Amino acid sequence: MTIHNNFSNIYLDNNGRWRDKYTHKMVLNPFIKRCEMEGCDKRVRSKVHNFCPQHLDWTKIAHGSSILTDTDIVFIADNYQQLNDKEIAARLVLELHHKDHTQKSLLWAIRHHRRKYLIYRYSKKFYYKTIKKKYGEQHPCCEICLWHDGSIDIHHILQIKDFANEAEYHIDDNMISLCPNHHRVVEEMRKENMSRYIDYIRQFKKVI
């Protein structure tokens, strides 16, 4: 709903919510900056840009991530948990000798690279969640005790490090439906004795 600058058609109720004067329905807070993209009402926290991160043209403001070399990206991946973006940019200027770029331009490039990485990582995470959900629908009971009175956990039998191809980690043969109790049991068994864990799983999952 469009909110006019003079706020003549909205009011603040006793609970601190903005409402339309005529319909009394809740409306957006007029003092919060919103994305200018048509159909998008997400909040904009930037004082400079008028679009949310989803609709912002990062290639214009972040210079892309083209100024980052392969060595830079490896450095970012190794240090992103210990250093924040500003500290990483400062280290890149000092240690990797970016003479042609300022710390600020590097900072934008790092944020742009981080954003692309996070989108890729979480889109994969969502994709794999749908795979587990599909397997859970096909196997709605615990494959050990046949319990089905609540939510079922989907357990990966072998870890992702055991596969050369990440896609093979999420195949049906490497997943098993477990009740919460058996999920806890097999996780503890896997940590204590891997061979015993595999022998136990083979009793219920013949493909392993």
C-alpha cells in the first residue's frame, strides 16, 4: 500500500503499529527506507543506495570481484572466520601489494565475492534439503524400529569427505530414515567405532 509523505492516511495504534486510517489494516512503517524495486517492500539499510541487496546492481558499486586474484580468494577463504571484511582488505593491501586499488574498492569486492559465495552455498543447502525431504516422504518410518509417530530424521550414512563427487553424498543409497533415538545411537556409534557402525547399518541398509 502506498504511504503518502504527509502521513494523512495512516495512524499509530496503541500497540505501536502503523495502520490505515480508513481500513485499519496494518501498513509499512513510513520512517523505514524501502526498496524502490516494483513489488518489493524489503527494508533498505544503506544510506547511499535505494535498493535491497537482492535488487542492487552490485557490478556498478562493488566493481564486481574481478580485481580479486585466485591468491586473494584463497586468502579470504582461509581467514574469513578470524578476520572481518575490513581487516581482510587491509591485509590484502599490505601483504599482497594491491597498488592499483584502494582498501575501499577491495572491501567492496570482498563483500561482493562473499555475497556470491553465500548465495551459492545456501542455494545448494536448500536444494539438498529438498532431496532429504523427498527421501523422507518415500521412507516415512524409522528403517530400524519402524517408528512413525513423529518427525523422522534423514541420516547420511557416510560423510561427504568419503566421496570424490559431492552429488554422490546425497544419493538414496547413502541415506537412511531414523527416529530421533536411533539417530543419536548411530551418531555415537559412528564416532566410537566406524567398522561396528557400518556393520550395524548393513543390517537395515543392504546397499552399504
